[in-house]
Amino acid sequence: MNTLSKRPNASVNPLVETRDVIAMKNKTGNLYESITVISKRANQININLKEELHRRLEEFNTILGDNMEEVNENKEQIEVSRQYERLANPALQATAEFFNDEIYYRK
């Protein structure tokens, strides 16, 4: 039911950590290439999260209809939004995936 708890990156620390740029460079042989891989993956994560959030919020709109007062007062809808706000930034998730060798990339 709750797709956030199934997400492996839901446990990523939402706080920014200092990263070793030498280790980042050594993964691909080029620091800028490593940053590009991370940024592209962060963009993918962001798009997926945005689509999932909109899909979940649309469920509330179809259930409640067009009554704006009910939409604004729906506590479940607010809780869903807060769950997504508590997630780590997509860039942090992508960086964690990169350092854990969970990203496939081609040279």
C-alpha cells in the first residue's frame, strides 16, 4: 500500500554530507563525468517522485469531486504531501546510489 516504505532510498539521510571528490572521480575516471551521472539519475528520481505524488493526489481529487473546501481540508492528502517532503533530496538519493554502485552507466 505505501510505496514510500518499499523504496530502498527512503532511508537515505535527508541531511547533506561531505563527500570525497577523489573517490567520486575514481569511480568513472573523471569528476565531471561522475557529477553528470549523478545529476541525470537525480533528474530521473525527481520525475518519478513527481509523477507518483501527482498520481496519489489525483486519487483524492477523483474521490472528493470538485468541492474545493473538502480538498483543502483533507488530512490524508496533507499527510501524503508531508511524506514526500520528508524524503531526501533526489540529488542526495542519486549520490548515495552512485557511491553504493547501484547506478549503471556507460562511458
